[in-house]
Amino acid sequence: MTTAVLLLLLAFGAYLVAVLENWATSGRFQLATPAFSALALLGRESVLPRKPDRIFFEVAPTLLLISAVLAAAVIPLTPNLIITDLATGALFINAALVYVLVALIMAGWGPNGAYAMIGGWRFLGQLIAYAMLIVMPITAVVMRAESLLTTQIVVSQAGLWNIVYQPVGFVLFFIAAMALAFLPPFDLTTAKGELAGGVEAEYSGVRLAVFRLGRLVLIITLAAATVVFYLGGWQGPWLPPWAWSAIKILAVTAIMLLAGRYMPRIREANLLSWCWMFGIPLALLNIFLVGVLVLVFS
Amino acid sequence: MTAQMFFIGFFGLASVWFGIVVFRTFSMVRSALALLFSQTALGAMFLSMQAEFLGVLQIMMMATEMSIMAIFMVMFMMDPGGLGEMDMTHQKRLSLGAGIVAFVAAVAVAVFVDWGPIADVAPDAAQQTVDLGLELLGRSMLIFETAGITILTAMIAATAVAIPPVKRKPSKGATHHEH
């Protein structure tokens, strides 16, 4: 029952993300547009490129969707509204989201097209840049909660949210999450203006619809993870827990989508050097500071 | 119990099968990702054995590692797409012999080592994570640190070897005499 409710909420959330993304990119707030776009995609022919790696080409969109949904499985919306409260929850989110990379490499390699392949390998290049900035800030969050349980992580922020307790970790995680969802300014994987869609370039029809759905779910999952790790999850005054979760997740999504609009795209080589020269040292510093704070105040 | 045995066997066979696929395909990316799924199946075996942390960790770590291996294979192999049907095997007899010896040795270790009393019930997942942490920072620390440093040294050495040597011109005013 909980699983069904959460999957429905996830689908609804993905729809809202589509509305927000449309709003952020075109400036028009239209509630029905994503539905019409989806219908149009489903109605179109799904072209199979010449000499594809058929297995990869077919598996990639589904794998993207599955990994995003799996990551969402350990995210609590209220103390009880969670698909499975794994004892390794915070690690499991990483494990599931790494397969986004595998899916995009498959999507890049599969269709036997240059644009797609460049897009796929670019995503790998970006991953080498930001991967540590996902794992290390989560390590610091887990240190404070002294548990990998995501529900425990939310409870640990009862007195003070992690965004205040470890702001450096929050900033790094937020940037890395945007890169993982290949949102602008890190959208070189799809690169609309330059690679004609990158990994999406050779997909059409129902396959593209699944791919886009997977990405929307990925965005909302990452926003929800940010809320759980840094913004106190379901906690807040007056309103019920589920409402706080919903408000926070949608706010984070909106900020993620809007932030990209006002920033220039970052070349993956620059991202790589900045992440390794500044990001990782900052992440280590964050772990050290949190360690000191945990030891002093507990 | 039987369901557990079934899943351990199933993922074990899946792991072996994907290991075979590595050498049955000509495409470098397929080969790398087959190895990934072999390792993922190993992670699933850990999960079937109720070792949650180890399973999730295995499934997480291998995805990045094998993907990075895939791009290196594509970069350095002359036929990454496998359209030329390049043979993926070499030194067949040696590797066959090494494989058999390693298999026999692994089975021998599994069968003949005295593993001590076998636990009836696995500790719960959170407790396992705690135990593992204490183990890594206690008895096994030296082994893990040695392995980590060795890998780091190998990576730095490999990078150093891969960079083409640059001939430096002697700078002006340097006391350098050529004979």
C-alpha cells in the first residue's frame, strides 16, 4: 500500500517537475503542457537507428527510470511513509544513482551515433568530477546522525537543520546533485544547442518518453534527497509532515531548475579541475569540521 | 532458507555467466558492462547472504569502476566497437591453467579452513555496519591501509609512466657543459 502511494506521488512529482522545468525554460506556467508532450511522444514513431547496440539502446531508458525509482525507495516523506527503511539507506541512494551513469553510457554507446556517444562519455567525465562531492557530504551527514537510516538522519536534524550545521556540505551536495541530474549549467550530456540532444539525440517516440520520465523522476528524487539530508525532511511547525516534505521538495526542485537559467554552462574539463582542486578539499574540510562538532557537542 | 539458497545459487550462476559474456563479445563497452553485471550479481549474492552493507557497497563501487574501465578500453583498443571481430583471448593454455589452479585453491580454502562456529542468525543490518566499522579500524586496519596505499602508488606510477617524457632545454646561465 505504502509502495503504491509513494509510486503515485513520485509520478505526480515528476509531472510537477515537468511543469516547473517548462516554466523555468520558457517562462510560461502551463499545467497541461507535459501531458500533451507525453501524448505526442507516445504517438510518434520510435525510430531505431542503423546498426545499434540493440541491448544497450533498449535497456538504457528503463535503467535510468529504475535507478531513480530505487533511490526514491529509501527516502521518507513522513516518519512512516517510506517504501523501505534500509539500514544502509544513505549508502543505498548512492548505489542506485550510480546506475544513472551506466544507463547514460548505454544510451550514449547504444544508438551508434557520434552525438550520443560524446554526450554519454561527457557524463562519465562529469561523474569523475562530482562523484566525491555526493559521497563525502553524505558521509558528514551520516556522521552527525550516527546512522545510515534515512529516517534517523531526519530525526538527527530536529534541533538544527544540516543546512546550518554543515553549510559547506550542503552547497557541494546541491551542486553535485544538479550535475548528477544533468540540469543546466551541467547539461552538456544532452547539450540541446550543440549536440542536438546528446544522449537523447537518437531516441524518439516511446523510448524518449521513458528516458524523459526517468530524468524527471531523477530530479525529484535528488531534490527529495537534498531535503532529507539537509533541510530537516518532514520537520516543520503547524503543517503536517507530508505537507512539509512536499513544500520543501518542490522548493528545492524549483531552485535547481531556476539556478541553471542564470548561469553559463560549465565545460566538463573545467568542472573536473574545479571539483578536484576546490570541491574535494572543501568536502574533506567539511568532514573534519563536522567530526569536531560531533565530538564537542555530543 | 531454501529461498535464500536459491537466490545465492541464482546470482552465483548469473555472476559466472556474465563473466563468460565478457569474453564472448567483441564490443569493448559490452565487455566492460558484462563485467559490471557479473560484479553486481556478486553484490546481490552478498544481499542474499544478509550482508546488506557489503552488498550495497559492492553494487555501488563496481558501477563507477567498470564504467571508467569501459572508456579506457574504448580509448586504447584499436577496435572498440568490435566490428572487426578481434579475438578477446590470448595465452589460452596459460590462462586456462591459472584459472583451474585458482579455482581449486579457492575451493580448498573454503572447504579445509576451520571457520570456527557458524552463527545461527545474522546480526541485524545496522549492527553489521557497526561491526564492520570496528573491524576495519581494528584488526584489519593494517591490511586495508596497505592495500589502499599500494593501489594509490600503482595509480600514480601508471600515470607517471603514461605521460610522455619532455626533453627540457638547459636554461640560460646554467652551469651545464656538453662534451
